[in-house]
Amino acid sequence: MNSKWVLLVDTVDKIGLIHQITGVLHRHNINIDKNTEYVDKAQNLFFMRSEIEGDIEQQQLLDELHQIIPSAHVQLKPMAKKNIVVLVTKEAHAIGDILIKHQFDALNANILAVVGNRDNLQGLVEKFDIPFHYVSHEGLSREEHETAVQATIDQYQPDYLILAKYMRILTPQFVESYPSQIINIHHSFLPAFIGANPYKQAFERGVKIIGATAHFVNNNLDEGPIICQNVIPVDHSDSWQQMASKGRDVERTVLANALRLVLDDQVFVSGNKTVLL
């Protein structure tokens, strides 16, 4: 039975890679609906994303591709909605946008649950018939709280965790449990103004633009591989509170664009950078 998949290949660049890969697909009678590739000449790395269709024997295809390019990182993913869990604190704009897109089937994902360290957003989430789990951090160490959060998340086995203005710094142990699976929206144009209250930092510095950055989370605060960014102009008359208000629109847009790219399997993580195909 014909099915649709996304084939992702990244490896050291060499002559003939596209011919080798497409030759394997041809031998398996697999049609290529769309193909994009990129070569990072500075690092001598090759990236290729193919949307393919056919009667695909997954393991057989992967085995043959590894035979011809043994050092390659090869992924074969079905073209299907991803399963996500969203983490929130108090701010509604990011989760609200995600919930509306999900409601109208404009998000290539199934929201399995929302987890909050406060219960401010429970009513909003439940209006969309999505389970909300309130896991309070009060009276707990960071590690104890994360253990409780992780137990809740792992009931669902999501493909990705989305930090929709989740205002908690994650421990290395938590991050390592979900490698390249945690996506955060940070309210500044990174690498500027990392950490807490970046709008106040920006105001005090007298910036003329503010922005937002969606990135994968790693163990360095706000320094994970960047997926998507954007900016808007501000001026001397804006207070930091006005900057924060204006910035919420950018945060929504940037997070939405990042989710589209990740959920459609268009993002390669390469070191501390991303390649978008």
C-alpha cells in the first residue's frame, strides 16, 4: 500500500550523494514528490530532505541507504501529525494561538495535554477539550518538581515538548531526557538579552528593535539551536511594559513559524545551528 514519508539525510559531503540516494529510491520503486538539499561548505556537510511516496519497506530502505553512506544520519518519518505536550505558566498569548490553530486543524500536531506550574490557564485550555495538568512547584525543589512534571509528560510519550512561555529554568537532567525535542519561545532577539525580563534589559539599553526567538533547548540558558526569529521596531517613547505588549505579537508569530517547520520535518540540528529545508 502506498504511503507518504519524509526522508532526511545528513552526512559528510562527497561527490555523487544525490545520485546514490535517489538510485536507492528508484530501485525500491519509490516516487520523489519533492526534494531539497543544502551543502554547508564551511563544515563540508550535506543535508537532504525528500518527500517520498510508495510501497515502502522501512527497515529495508534504511539498511540499503546505510550500506551506501554508512556514516550518514538517516531518518524516515511518516507524513503524519506529531504528538505534542505544551508547558505553560501564566501568559495566555502563546498557548492561546496554539490552541486556536489546533482547533481549526491548522497545526500539524495533536495536542495531547497542557501542563502548568500554575493553574491560571486551566480554564482556557479546558474550553478546547484538552487535558490540563496542574503540577505546582510550591514547596518543592526544582528536581522534585521536574520529576512530577516528567511523570505527567511521560504518560503521553510526545514527539515534542513546547514551552509556551513556561517560566522555569530546566535542569540538565530534564533536558537530556528529551534531546532535540524541547522547543522554547524566548522574548528577545537572541543572543541579545538572555535570561529574565529581556524587555526591561532592552529598554535600559535603548534598543530600536525588539524580537523573539524560537529555539531548541539545551543545557545552556537560551543558547540552543535557533529555529526562527523576527523583530519589530520600537523607539525611545516605549516603556519596557509597552515593549512587552508589542512583543507578544512577535512571540506568537515566531513560535507558530517554528512549529510549522519542526512539525513538517524541515529542521536539521547541526551542532548548535539548524538547517531548514
